[in-house]
Amino acid sequence: MANSRHLQILQQGVEVWNALRKQNGETHAMPSWLRGEGLDLRRPDLRNADLRGASLASAELGWADLRGANLSAADLGGAKLFRADLESADLSLAFLHDAYLRGAALSRADLRGVYAQGANLIDANLFQADLRGASLGEAALRGALMEGATLAEANLMGACLHEADLRSVNGDQSDLRSADLREANLKGASLRSADLRGADLTGADLSDADFTEAGLNSADLTGAALAGADFSEAWLHGVPFGEADLTDARLFAAHLHGADLSQTTGLTEPQVCQALGDQNTKLPSGITRPEHWR
């Protein structure tokens, strides 16, 4: 069978396989060599392999070494990539729906435009990965290391990012509606114009994060660390802050209508006077409601 023949070639080594692809032309269509549904390729050395457009749906690739591999536009739907090493790999426009990537190494990987709805990325390493425009709705990213990653315009609606490390991420204009960000570390993150409506940020570290013009209506910020965060022109209607720390937080033109800040710490009258609120906004005792709120 052609599948078996090409699989044998691939198992001879990446150099042999890449040479074959080059011989057949750089644009040789990958699906013609391998319909890899269900193939068992666990622990292969596929460093720098040219696997553009590969059809590897449901393939077993646990512990695979795919560092620097080109998997652009590959079909990895439902593939098992447990603890696979994909550092600096090109997965742009790849299909990873329901793929199992728990504990996978994806640091500095190119994941632009990837479709990974429902993928399992628990404890994955996505340090400085490029996820611009990626679709990760309902994905499991609990405990994932995503420090310095680029998430601009990514769809993470309903994703589980509980206890994820998101320090210094660029999530401008990302969709995080109803995402689970409990106890996540977003220190220094940029989430300008991001949509976080209904997100659960209970106990999250949002210190020094930038939420300028972000939508946080009905989000839960109970007990979050907000010291130094910038909420300029952000929408925070009906948000419960609980015992959140607002020391030095910027609230210029922040929409606090109906928000509950009654138990917050570090909030001052100058901060409140810069914000927008109404009669339903709850303030800590000792803080006077601004005249322009009445």
C-alpha cells in the first residue's frame, strides 16, 4: 500500500523524507502520501520534517520529537500528541480540533490561525508562542505556561485557563467571553479592547495588566489582584470585585455602573472621581459617591 511505503520512508529518517518531498516538488500535496488516520507513530524523531498539509487525524504521536517541523495546514484533528516536543514548529492554519496535547512543548511555535476548538492543552508549554487569530474556543489550558505568548484576536471563548501562566501576554482584541481564568497569572498582560464578558477572574493576578477599552461586563473579579492595572474606558457593568486590591489602579472613564466595590482595598476617592458610575455602584465605606454619578 502507498501508505505503508511512505510510512516506511518516513521512518528511515527526516532527511530521506524531506529529500523525497523536494524531489517531488516543494508543493507536492501531502495527503497523497499518507492518510494517517489512526497511525501509531509514537516517539518518532521528526525534527525539521516537512509535513505541510499532512493528514494525521487521530494519529498516535505521543512523545514525538517535532522540533522545528513544518506542519502548516496539517490535519491533526483528534491526534494524540501527549508530551510531544513541538518547540519552534510551524503549525499555522493547522487543524487541531479535539487534539490531545497535554504536557506538549510548544514554546515559540507558530500557531497563527490554528483551529484547536476543544483541544486538550493542559500543562502545555506555550512560552512566547504565536497564537494570533487562533481558534481555541472551549480548549482546556489549565496550568498552561503561556508567558509572553501572542493571543491578539484569538478566540478563547469558554476556554479553561484556570491557573494558567499568562504573564505579559499580548491578548489585544482577543475573545475571552465566559473563559475560566480563576487564579490565572495575567501580571503585566495587555488585553486592550479584549472581550472578557462573563469571564471568571476570581483570585487572578491582574496587577499591572492593561484592560484599556476592554469589555468586562458581568465578569467576576472577586479577590483579584488589580494593583496598578489600567481599566481606562473599560466596561465593568455589574462586576463583583469582592476583596480585590485596587491600589494604584487606573479607572479613568471606567464604566462601573452597578459594580460592587464595597469590599475592595486600596481604592481612593481620586480614583473613583475619574470613573463613571451610578446609584447602583457600591463603594467602600468612607468613599464619597462623586457628584457626577448622581
